[in-house]
Amino acid sequence: MSTTLPAGWVSGAAFVATGAQHTVIDPATDRPVAYMALATAADVDAAVAVARAALPDWAGATPGERSTVLGRLARLIERDSDAFAAEEVSQTGKPIRLATEFDLPGAVDNTDFFAGIARNLEGKASAEYSADHTSSIRREAIGVVASITPWNYPLGMAVWKVMPALAAGCTVVLKPAELTPLTTISLAALATEAGVPNGVLNVLTGTGAEVGAHLAGHRGVDVVTFTGSTGVGRRVMAAAATNGTRVQLELGGKAPFVVFDDADLTAAVHGAVAGSLINAGQDCTAATRAIVARDLYDDFVAGVGELMARVRVGDPSDPATDMGPLISRAHRDKVAAMVARATDSGIRAVTGGSVPDGPGAYYPPTLLADVGEDAEVYRDEVFGPVLTVSAFDDDDDAIRRANDTDFGLAASAWTRDVYRAQRAGREIHAGCVWINDHIPIVSEMPHGGFGASGFGKDMSAYSLDEYLSVKHVMSDITGVAHKDWHRTVFTLPSEG
């Protein structure tokens, strides 16, 4: 059953914007889930204004007060986990198991983490770094944060952006992807229930071309955070640069999955299937390029192909389903076209590789073997359930191939040799390098990449740096009117 929803949540109250009506579609059935009005540039101006007005009181609250509110919000998300999971499944098509066992526990834990870290803002010790002064460091809320989140993990990405900003004392204007706004609006409603003051967290649904662009280039915004494709991220950065606004970007990925010749083959096969198919491959950190030692290559390809063929694709609301549809038919067609170009060029589809009949934006798990380094599917982000496999000859070749990409978000290395593992951790150029696993994340550790994968961090205490300014306060401790350094500017008669 579809419903008509408010277009956002500004100043603690739902509102209906003035833009065109938008339909949220269930990608598993092609049926409407919800209708809502899209926000406009004028609505962005209103949201930024209320965020600016709410900033002094929220930034001036004690860390303990902000922590208490975020702790209550964590308990409310936990209380409503079933409702959140159902909304997430209906708008994204992700399997209910993924929503209930990965997305929701992660959202609760991340909120709990930032409730705690809000009271632990570390800085350099106050001390006399010159003979005549005491210096101290203040870490202060940077101001109004514009956050633009993607459609693949709507609730999770909203939490990643909102919680550190609120913990730091910032106010937020958040634009979710128009394809998947439901759980973000629900999160804003719970934030109000938890005691987040009016105007501190503001959610606007709208298109990237109108709302996202206007928000990124808004003079009333102090920092822009964005998660999404590299191409759009560059446009966000260009819009923010107009006003010299700080930017944090988490963009695309092309994660290498390096399997050395001493790896546990069964573990690597299982890791490759899980790491490439999580969220139907719609994950920037998903394993996309399996780079396998030549001695293990044939067995790896056979093992992954056999396991992928057993993955159950179907109704995402069924707990027995392993993988649901892609986010939309348009995106499914993009993925299918990339695979078709690959197979037309002679790349071997071991399993999958064709669009199934029937409703929904489904695409099967697909393994492409014997993929050259110049192939489109090897170099460009597919963002679907597609894993490529190529062989390497020695360790130097493996590391070179892993780093032969514009992206640098995540990678993994599979080996029983501690020295190989240490080398991979040192030399693979990615924001996260897993050893003998691929995908797990924890709230205490940072997430973010290099190169075309962006810069800055989500999660962990490191993410607070995106939302805090560092201020040096220097106080004279002598009480002397005429300081020695004044001689560089003027002298007194007694000084000659």
C-alpha cells in the first residue's frame, strides 16, 4: 500500500514542499511505495535559515547534554528497528536479512558510539609553549552542515553523516536520494522524539540537480559532506568551491580482492561471493576485481562460479532470499549493458550475465573470467553483482594490479603468510585493507578513501574532524605592558 508523505522535516515539524510530486518505487515489484512533494531551492533556503538559527544553542550545549540526546535516539532506533527494516526493504529492494542483521544493528551501534564520543573531544594539552603565554586548543562546532546521502544504504549513510555532526555541536540539513527518502524522514522524526531541538536536524527530499546543487553551493553552509558517485562528487566539490566551503567526500570504488597462492581457497571463495554480492554489489567497498595467483586461478573461478549459482535471488521480504533486485530498472540496464559489452569483447561469463524475465530490477550474480586490465568492467565502477577475475604471476604483479586504478576506497588480501599480509597492508593504496576478509566495518574505525574515492572520514573519532574547527587561544601570563617582541615594531626612549 502506498502513502503520501511529507517532503521533509524542518524545525521539528513535517512539511509539504512546493515542488513536483515524486513517486518512490519498490524495485522488486515496480509498484509505488509512497508519494511526496519534492523540495525546491526556496525550501533549501528555509532549511538552512532554521539550521543557522538553531546553531548557537546546540553548539553551546554541553557535551553531556548532546550525548544524552543521541543516546535516547539510539534506543528509539533500536525500538523501531522492525519498522525501519521494512521501510528500507520497500524502497531499496535489499534483502530483509541484510536490513535486520547489518543495516539496523550498525545504525544503532554508530549512534551509541557518537553518543559516547561526544563527551571525549581530545586536544593538545594547555601549556606554556612560549615563556610569556599559556596556549590552549578549543575544538568548536564548524557550523551548519549540508549532507547529501546515497540510495544504497539510506539509513546507514544518514547515521554516518548526522551523528558525528550532532555530537560535534553542528546543525544539519540532510538531503537523501529521492529514490530512497523514507527511512531518513523516519530518522528525523525519531530525532525530534529523542529531544533534538527544533532546527538542528532538517531533512529535505529533492533532486540532486535542484536541491543537492543549491545546498552544496549555499553561502549559509559551512561544510558539505557527500557520499555517492565520483562524477557527482566532483560537481558537489565545484559548487562548494564557489564559497570556499569545506568538503568531505566518500565516492566510488573498485576494490581489489587479491588472492595469493598460499591463501585458504575455501575462505577466499566464500569471501569473494559475500564481498561482491552484498547489497547486490551496490556498495562502494564491494569486492569487484579478484586478482588471483595463477596456480589457484582455475580452482578459484570454479569455486566462486559454483557458489554464486546457488545464491537465492528473489523477494527481498522473504528471509530465505539472499539477494534482491538492484535499485531501479534504469540502473539494472546500465549494469547489464556493461556486462554485455564485456562478453561481446570475448570476456567469459562463468555464471549470470543476462537479464531475467519478470517484474522488478533483478540481475543475477555474475562472474566474469579472464578479464584484461584495459577492460571497461575492470576499470570502471559497475555497482552491481558483478565480479571480474584475472590472474597474476608474482607478488609484485599482484600489488601493481591492485593499485592500478583511479580509486582507493577498500581492498583485501588473502594469505597465510604474515609478511605478505603486512606488505599488502602497507603497499595497497586504499583507505581500508582487509586481511583474509572483505566488508566488515566497526564504528570505532574510520571509513574513507584516496584518489577518485574522495577524502575525509566517516565513522570513528576521526570523522569528528570534519565537523570541528580548531582554535588556538593564547593568553599572556606576565602582566607586562611592553613586551620584548614590541621592539621589532617600535622602541621606547629607555631602549635607545
